[in-house]
Amino acid sequence: MFWYGLLADSLKRHFERIHVFQSGPPEFPALDESVDHNVLVEDDITNAFRTFTIRGYANDVWQDIIKPPDKMYAAFLQRLKIMAGFSLARRPPIEEGRFRYAMGDGVYEVVVTVRAHPDGSQDAMIDLPGGNRLNWRSERDAAA
């Protein structure tokens, strides 16, 4: 459901692209900042705050949409791959797929590109150009 909400919101906001990638490590206080030394930060707590980033592109500007918890990243990316018809058994360096998304009275052709990096991480680019809106009528509608 999260994917469909994201796609609907992105189309309504006229985004041309969506980029999904793992964010960097959480930011720590600068050395000259005052720190409460009574609070201990362990690695488990630090990892709990890791996120991935979903950002949209429109009017020549990237804009962060949301930063969900990193624990959701693998499932989120896997769902996208299934929607785009990718094979989950193999992981080529670059893979491209498509799916159609119906919203209101329109159907949109969504193009997905997933890149695998040498360190094992992956990121996805989803193209949502307004020109990819289809005038889709079923064969039954066309015969009427």
C-alpha cells in the first residue's frame, strides 16, 4: 500500500522521477558541540536511526519526500522489483522494467531502473513523465 500511495502522491505533485537510495550514516554531533555525557549511544541504537531516502524530481529540482527506517528498504525495493517484472533470482548490475499504474481515469507507464553497486547496495530510479500517460481502453470497450 505504501508504494501505491507514494506513486499517487508523486503523480499529483507532477514529479518526473523518484529516486530511492540508502541514506548515509546518521549524523553525529560536531566535536565542538556540547554533548550530554550521561547519555550513552551504542551501535544498536545508532543503527536504529538509519534511514533510506525517497526523493522526487520536478522543475529541475530534487526534493526529499520521506526518509523511512532502513529496516524497510529491502522489502520496499523487492516490492518495486516484483511490480516491474524483475527476476529476484539474479542481480545484474543494471536492470530495467516497466509496469502500468492506474489512477483515476488514467493509466501511467512507469519505468523502473535498479542499479547494483560493487559494495552490494542498490538504488532505484522510477520515471514518471507526464507523457507516459496512456489512453487505455480494454478490447471490450473498443468493440462497443
